[in-house]
Amino acid sequence: MTLYEIDPICDPRWNEFVERHEGGSIFHTAEWLDALRTTYQYEPVAFTDAAPGERVNNGLLFCRVRSWMTGSRMVSLPFSDHCEPLVQSSTALDSMLDSVKGVVGRHARYIEIRPRQQMSVPAGFVPSAAYCLHSIDLRPELDTIFSRFHKSHIQRSVRKAERLGLQVDVGRSSALVDAFCALHVLTRRRLGVPVQPVSWFRNLVESLGDRLTVYLATHRGHPAAAIVTAVQKRTLVYKYGSSDTAYNRYGGTTLLFWRAIQRAKEEGAQEFDLGRSDLDNEGLIAFKDHLGATRRPLTYYRYSLSADSARSWTPSIVRRAYALVPKRIQGTIGSALYRHLG
């Protein structure tokens, strides 16, 4: 198969294709890719069998990640929960991936794909990571959706937050982004994982515009919880959440998810993609289960192009090393490390 390499940010055919394809998500869009490139200097690239000027009907999307620490690789996509191969058949997928292997050659340690749907494993690819993915069907009436929430963990928590008068601010202003980022730092430090740079969230706002929304819950003026969502076609995507544990008992997080669902219904959304969860994160999985979400497996696949990986740290090793760094400097170091983890 003859493959053509295109710039998915600059080539107008790409976004038109993403809008047309049923598997196109927010992560496929030129706007999401622009934020990745601006923040982390990754190089987005799409491979297609469509010659210049032809309509795109098959496309594989990647970012070239170049790192002196974790090695160079082709990832579809960094910091994106999933990125479905946008192809017409499994035969087309196999042929295109075979061609990509030849194009990439020795310039990367591996190729990784992150399909949303369960799929037959392409030749030479092996599972590289396993998660679960939750989603809520938003087509029923709001009362029905609410009735599927866990009665004590979610329904009671939402009513408590409403009774206590928690305020919910919605938008994408600098003040809301800054409030989210302050809670994000608290949450990441508590979990002992790297803190994403503030520039990432500001660039998402700049690139996605009104498709991105920050929800902030405050109790008597104090930020209690925040979530970040994005919308593509009829799917609302939950991407980030953070909170101050001192205010968890007020139910701010559950109220924010309920407000996001209410707003999504008003705007005609049919699905709420709650994103991936690590299999050992029982608390997060239980929370999404309690929202009445459907759970299914999410598997990433990797094709190794180089047997020599001793020179590079893996992202998991970087994360473990980061946990040993003094908390007072974790924020600064975490922001610098993040581009190596994609």
C-alpha cells in the first residue's frame, strides 16, 4: 500500500475526515493536536492512502515523541485516553500499519496505538497497557440518568451539595483555569505523580475554544473541586478532575458531574466519555461505576522497532523516581518531566 504523510493540523482534509468518521473523537482533532504540539513540541503526523487532493477515507494518527530520557517513539496519542484508528476495515488497518513500520524504520523505539474499541491484534503488535473505559448513555431522560446513580454515593451526595449551597461556576476564563490548576497541584502532590504544566491547560483553552469547559465548585468562596470537559460532535469527554480533600465531604465533585450531564443534555450530547482508569485504581473505578456508567476494557498495543531500550528510562520508571523528589520542588520538576512521559 502506498501511504502519504500529511500534517493533520494544516491539511483541511483531516478535520473534515474526523467530523465525517463515526470514530472521530476530540483527540483526533487538529485543535487537540495543536495543543500537544505547542505545549510539548510533539510532531503530529497522519498517514493515509489518499493521494494529495483526494478525499481521505482511511487515516492513522500519531505524534512523533522525541526524548533523550525515554527515547523516540510513535504514539497514537500522547496524553489522550484513546485514539481509534480511522480505517474502513481490519485489512486496511493491517496494510497501513505494515507501511508505517517501514516508514518509521529505525527512527523510533516502538509504535503504539490506543484504540477505543476492542480489536484483533495487528501482526507484530502486543498489548502494552490495560485500563478500563467508562461511558454514560445520555440519550435517556435526565430523571432516568439520575435514577441510575448510586443512591448513597452519588444521589445523596448531589442533594447534599445542593442543600449546602455549593456554587458552580462554568466557563473557560483565566480565573477558572487558574483555580483548576491550583487544585490540580494539590491533587497530583497527594497522589505522588508529576504535575502537568499550567501551559498545557491554557493551550487547551486557546486551541479548543468553546469546546472546552471548566466546572468549579466552591464552598463559601473556597475552591472545593473542579473538572475539565471537552465536546466533539455528540460526545462529552471528561478529561481532568481535581479537588481539595478538606472539602470532599461537601459533595462538590459529584455535583460537578451532574451539572456537566445536565448541560450536555441541553446541548444534545448522547454520550459522556468518562475516560480511562488504571485497573488498580479501585476508588476511581468505583466512582465511575456509581455514576451508572458502562465499563469495558481498554487496551493499548505496541510494536517494537528496536531491541535496545537500555539507554532510555521508561515512563513508569520516571514516575517512580519522581515520587522520591521532595514535595516542595515536585511541581517545577513535574512540569519539566511531563513531555518525556507522553
